[in-house]
Amino acid sequence: MTEPTIPPLRTSARYRPGALEYLALGLIVLVIGQRWLVDLFDIPALQTGATVFVAIMIQATPFLLLGVVLSGAIAAFVPASFWRRVLPKNNALAVPVAGAAGALIPGCECASVPVANGLMARGVTPAAALAFLLSAPAINPIVMVSTFVAFPGEPELVLARFVASLLTAVVMGWLWLRFGKGEWLRIGPRTHLIGSSSFHTFRLTATHDFLHAGGYLVIGAFAAAAINVLVPPAVMNTVAENPFLAIGAMAALAILLSICSEADAFIVASFTEFSSTAKLTFMVIGPMVDLKLISLQAGTFGRAFAVRFAPTTVVIGIAASLIVGWVLLT
Amino acid sequence: MRRDVQAIILLLLGGAVLRVTWSDAYLNYVREGMRPFLFISAGLLLAFGAMAMVDAIRQLRTPAKVVAVDGLENDDAHDHDDHDHDHGAWSAWLLLLPALAIFLIAPPALGAYSVARETTNAIPPAEAQAPPLPPGDPVEVTLSDFVGRAVWDSGLTLQDRQVRMTGFVTPNPAGGWWLARLSIACCAADAIGTRIQVQGAPILPANTWVTVTGAWTPGGGTMSADAIPILVSSSVDVVPEPRNPYE
């Protein structure tokens, strides 16, 4: 009990003289300057960017909350022994089991980051938690149904999406098992989030995770809004005409647009110029790697993790899409 | 980050979500089906914020316990000191941005600017042959239904029919204006625009909402995603923005 008392004193000394006062002052200045702010946002491009930014935040907030409530519940109400019971002891086997479990839980990518973090903090092997992190937003029932609706008459695309996404998630889990290093991953034993009761623990964990991940979601939403305004749609259409560029372009687009996995099928269905395999690549990469996810992962697991994990996932995801696309879509 | 500041951020964000959901402004950003989830989210944020505020007040009242209670939330002070230290603290501040954007700017629904940037207009519909239009003279249709029929059905189902559509004015750089409407699959980030060239109508400023009655006429092109069909208008009425600006 002696150790933890030192850092709070240090932070207290630094923050006491004003976080709250600065916040109050800032809010007063903003409220007074509101007219000027509104005028500033009268420029159509800025206004469009602001709308897209708020839209992504409004759309993602319920899903992020669902994720932090789940992760809080995992921390507070599910004993660590539960995971040892349900997951195979053999880690190489636990990876596909966890990956397939992603098909059962309806959530989106914003929710799965705190959940995976919570699983790791509860002693689930990181490889299995990462397989779940990648597969849950990509192959859950809601996503499968929306893909089916977005591509009427092309059920093979739904199957291809399921297979390619699960394949990517499991391969990534195994790669982590073989080459991953624990030091890249920052999962603090969350002793500081243990409260006076189960409910208190739940509340502290959920609040902490929301504030932490939410800020990174803001960065991602901001970047996606900026790209939405800055990149002319005409540029995309030119790229689509080149079949070699198209697959890379679709992967890049999935990363830059940062669309929720529940909605991405509807978007990609509108890119009529692209081949089925290029569309599949978009739907495999999108739920696993995009601007808001990279930002969320960097915030949750640390930068060292994100710079390795995201590019590897892109490579494996493209490879899986090409293979599955070649087998199922031609 | 201090507990009271945490509480204020949560309360502001919860208040912002509640405000857009209550006032129907959420329809400028997301689909109608999100409403119950947004209410639940606002409730959760306000509850978490209120409980954090109670913690903060209790902390003030019992100064002896300050250190112990404070230790609960100084997450970065503990084990991952060496990596990105203040990270949790500063990233949470960013959550003020969406709350302030909602309270101070209240960004409107996407409009003419977004439509004018798009190059494609007509996504091939699911069915090759659209069913006949429902009865009615004029018959109310959505813009995407009209464009789908005009472009991918060679206008067969639109012949000799008067249609009525509601959308906003988007100036056509080549002259005249398009009647336009955006549709969203999930949120405004994925909005896709639909345009129809209106003939025989007075020039109106961009983003004016109008209800146009008229008849389809060939000449806008068919069987191409770039085709913009033409409507010869018989009446154009300026109307208020509909409750849901997207279709």
C-alpha cells in the first residue's frame, strides 16, 4: 500500500492548480465566442467535415459504450477461471476457438477493442484475445445479414467474407503466438480499477475504458472526416479502372474511410466499378484495420503494438481475400 | 485526470447525445433506428458522470481519504509509467470536441456541397425490372427509386406518369439545377447522393428544399452509373426541410 500513494501525490501536485478551472474558463470563452464559431463553420467544406465528424461519433458512441460495459462486466462479474474453463488449454487451439466465438457476439470494431483488452487483463492468452478482436466485428450475425442485404443475389460474397475474415483472424492469432512479444503489448494488471464492490469495479472499469478509448475514437473520426472532405471522389473512380491498383486501393480506402463494419457492405456495394475480389478485400480489411481502430489500438494496447499489428493484419487480410476470392468468387 | 473533470466530460457528452436525440437532430447524422440506443447511451453517460461526480464530492468532504481514492483513477501512474505516460489523461479531453461541436455549432445535415462532389449517381438496383409504380397522379416516389427506374429500367415504368419528389436544390455547373437527396446506410459518413436534372423550373439558391412535380423525359442517359435523368417539372414548391433529411 505504500507504493501506489507516491504517484497520485505527484499527479495531484501537477493537476490541482487548475484542470477544473481551465475547463470552466475554456467553456465560458467558447460560449461567448459561439457566434464567431458558427460563422467560421459557414464554409461548406468545414461544415461537411463537422457533420461527418459528429455523425461518426454519434454512430460509434453506443457501440463503444456496449464494448466498455462488456469489458467492465468481464472485469467485475466473470471470474478469471471461467476463461480457463471455456478456452482450450493448448494456445494454438484456443486461437481458432476464440476466432470462431467472434461469430456469436454482435458488436462492432469499437466495442471489440475494450473487450479484447478486458479478456487479456483477465488472463486470456493474448493470441486468442487478438483473434477474437479481429473476427468479432467482421463475422458477427449483424454484419453477415447486412452483407447479404447489400449484395442481393450474391450469397457467395457473404460466405467469402466470413471465410476470409476468420482465416485472417486465426492466422494473425497464430502469428502472434509464434512471433509476438509480450513487451509490445501494454495490458496493465488493473488493480487500480478494483473498487469496493463488484458494481464499483464495473463502473470504474467502464468509465476508465470509455474515457481512454473515446479520446482515440475522436482522433480517428476527425481523420476520417478530414479525408471525406479532402479527397475528391473522382480520384477513387480513376483508380478503380486499373485491376492491379484496385485491390490495393480498396484496402487503402477501407483504412481511410473508417466505416463501421455493420455499414461497410452498403458502401462497397456502391463502388460498382470494382471487381468482387476488390470489394471482398475492402470488407475484410475494414473491420480489422482503419484509422479509428489504429488510434483506438494504440491508445489501448500501446503504440509499439499498433505499429506492428496493423500493417501485418493488412498484409494477411489482402492475402486471405485474394485466396478466398480466387477460390469462391471466380 | 481529476475525477471531477472526468465527471464533467461524461456529463457534457451525455448531455450532447441526449440533446440531439431528443430534438430529432440525430437524424442529421444517423438513421432513425439508432434512437433507442442513443437514449440508452445518453443515460449511461449521464449516470457514469453523475456517479463520478458523487465520488469527487465525497473526496472533497473527506480529505483524509483523498490519496487512497485518487489512487483508483490515476491509471497511468501505475504499471505502464514508462510507455506513453499521460495518455489516458489527455485523450479523454478530446471527448469535449464532439460535445462542443453539438452544443455550439450543431452541424446541419449534409447537402448540396456533398452531392456536387460525387461522380456516380445511379447504383444498379437489385431487380433488373422494377415493378410498376403504385397508383396515384402524381405518385410520390423517392429520388433513388426514380433514378433507378429511369437509368436501369430505360424509364419503362415511368412513361406517361406524373411523379412528385422532395429534395434540395444543388446548382448544376453546366446550367440549371439538380433536385438532390442523400441516403445513408449507417451514418452521414457513408452518405450517397442522388441527382435529377430539373427542367422548366426557376433558379433557386443551393440547399433550398423543394417538392417537384413533373414527368420523366428521355435524354439523361441509361444503363450507366454516371447517368443523371431529366424531369420536366410542372410545379416546384419551396418546402421546409423534412424531419429526416435523408432517404
